[in-house]
Amino acid sequence: MTPLDALSGWIPLFLSIRDHQPTLDWGYMGRERFTEPFCQDTLQKLASRPFNRLLRRQSGLDLLLERAQRHPGLPLKGMVFHMSRCGSTLAAQWLTALSDSVVLSEPEPLDTLLQWPKPYSDTETVRALLAALGQPRRESDRQLFLKTDCWHMVHIDRLLTAFPGTPWVFVYRDPVEVLVSHQRMPGWHLVPGSMTGHGMQPPDEVMNHSLGHGAWVLSVIMDQARQAMERHDNGLLLNYSELPEALESKLAAHFGLDLTGLGTDNLRTVTGRHSKQRDTAFHPDSAEKRAAADAHILELTFRWLNKHYQLLEQLRLNSADHNG
Amino acid sequence: MADISDPAFQALRQSIHDTPSLHERLFNLTDPDDFIAAVRQLASIQGYDLKEEDVRQSMHTGRKAWIERTRT
């Protein structure tokens, strides 16, 4: 653990622009851990504490940068990119169950920062933010993992510039199944225009059509993943159909995890339950989702996603042949 | 963050921020009434009569700022 100082146990709760200046609200986290499926669930709980209602600190980005010099945080050992509703949260929860790991799952402060222009969001600031969020929280913590928001696939170059050589994975799934999930419970990226802060300007044809907008965003994400696989080393493609077994095999090997002595029974308990509704058992539901796909979803998949999915599958299967 | 602009309250906040041993203790007071009582007691030690309603109002303001934070 880091030596006790006035900011020991404090983390960035949220970033905002106040009086035209980037501002960071720090909240106290103490010995709490990021164990919820999403960072935001943990941050929400922290923000609700009386202490953090009354006694948050505010600073500029200078304090973040200065603090990262003395408290660089845990080394980032892997990044999980994904297309949403594809098993990525299961992967994050599995990593969280490791006794030596801190996992940041879709941290909102990073999402905010990535939308800011430079110099506010330069490489050094991205590193400093993850350093502040990724401090060790237990004596045993040795490594950090980041699961990004799905649309952060478009920022992979920036993230790999900040953390060069870090192994990364792209988790994806048959897009029909992903769209069925979003039709039932729409994600943020289905809101038309919601991705402009990330540089994604939607075509007119999807501007009044949330599921169409979602399909278009997913097409951008999948295309970016394919391009990133061609541009960067250290990438791994993981299809939902390979889960959960591939976590212990392919993902563990790719991230260089040594699972001996870490209690695989405990890890399998995690993969045996639903990642977002943890009282519910996890079971693959591809067949059920495909059966629920209506003509509209099939049309959107054909229009935006089939080609990208097939290209990713070719890459994945070729890689398996090559390595196999 | 708090909207209590009284310099005495600002001094109290600063002294709490500067005292790491207080952070954990106050953070662990999850019941608002217990927390407010503890903060008022600390204020009293510093010779500052901090009103309960002022603390509650400031906590409300802090909560509102969290809820209304923007993503950009």
C-alpha cells in the first residue's frame, strides 16, 4: 500500500468543466474495492456516503498529474475492449476474482476524459487518471486491468500510446444476439448522437432510429477492432461462443496470468453466475436470442454488421489455425 | 464543494482534509445523523458552532452536484 498522506484512499469520483476549467472531484474510498460489475456502481455508493457529500475535494488536473509521479498505481496488465452484451462483464468479473488484481470496469471518469480535447486529455493525463483509480486496495494487489466502455474501441490508439505494449482483447458476439439484447434493454450508444463526443458522427439514416443507431455504432466498433488487430500487436479476439472456458485458457495466457494457487474453484464460481445479475446463474443464451430476432433486427444486421462480424471471425479462426 | 461559505467552515474542512486519520473514521459513519454529530463535534473543538441545518444543506448540495455532473 502507498504511504499514508493527505490523499491516501482518495480517488477521482468525477470530472467536469467548471468556469471553463477542467475540474476533478475527489472522493474518499478508504479500503473499499471495485467489486461491482461496473465501476460506476461503486462510485455511486461512495458518492452517497455522508463524508463524500460534504467533504469532497476539488482540484485541477495538475494535482492528478503531480500525484501520479509519486503514486503511479498498479501496472496495467490488460485491457478488455468489446461490442457490449457479449460476455465482457463476465470477463471483468472473472479478473476481479483474482486475488491480486484491481479491475476498472467502464470507469466514467475515463469516458469523460476521452471526450475532452487536448491538452486536457493528453497521454500523460490518461495515465495519471488510471494511476489514481488503479491504486492497490489490498496488500495482495499487484496488477490492474481495464475494461473500457464499448465505444472506447475508437480510442485504442490513444490508450495503447498511454500504455504501450499492453495486451488487449476484443470480446464480441453474433451481432443478431447483441441487437436482441439492446432491443430489450437499450444501451447508451443507442441514443442517436450520443457518440459525437467520441468523434462518431452518425449518418442521417440512423438519426431518428435508436436500434439503427446502435447497429451503426457497433459496426464502427467492430471495424475498429479489425483494424486494430492489423495495426497493433498484443491483440486477441474472443467470441462469446468461447466463454467461459476461454477465460481460463486463452485470456489467462494472453494476459500472462499465473492461475496456479489462485483458486480456480473460486474463479469458476464467478463464471457460473450471471455477471450483471449476480444472484442468477450464467448460461449461454445464443439460441434463445437468435430465435427472438425479428425481421427488423435481421435487416439491421445485414445492413451494418454481418460483414464486420465475418471479417473478425476469419481473423480469429485464422489466428487459431496459425497458433494451433 | 460545500456551499457553506463561512471561513470557519472552510477552515474545518481543510483541517479534516489535512488529517488522514480522520478520513477513515468519518467515512465509516454511514448514518447521516452520526456523521453530522461527529462533524459538529470536531467544529466545536475548534471553537466553531456549526449548525446542523447548515451541514444538511451542504450535504444536499454535494449530492446534487454528483447527480447533476455532466459526462463531458
